[in-house]
Amino acid sequence: MVACASTEVRIENLRNHSDETVVSLRSLLAGGATLIPDPKRRGFYELASGSLVYYIHVSPVNGNIVLLAVWPNPAGQADANQAA
């Protein structure tokens, strides 16, 4: 697992995710979120928050982050259901 803590994160949003999604990802990264490496693809990571999982690529050249996909976090939904 890799921890990321940078305030100057450049996020490329090639798939036109909502601004709210990009801001949330930026906040998670700036807060030192833990990145889970994709075992099949070098430089690709998952980042799980409470209700979402972000799939990103971190450029080895310039450190820019490309937001590739976002999906509901099944673990986060289970936690929310238990709290209700």
C-alpha cells in the first residue's frame, strides 16, 4: 500500500466525472489516503473512501493523476446499512 499526501495534486478528468467527485478525490489524496496498487498494472491504484472506490493512474513521469473510474464501495455500503 502506498500513502499519498500532497497538496498540489494535478488530476486529469478524462472521463468527465463530476466536479464534486474530483474535489472529493483531491481531498482524499491531500489527506494522506492509502492507495492500493493494482497487481496487474504498474502505476494504477484503487483508493477506497466511505461510499466510493476511485481507480486512478499515477504518471511515473510527472506524478499527475488520471481519474479513470469511480464505483460504489460495497464495504462502505455495508457499513452504512449496519449504522441504519
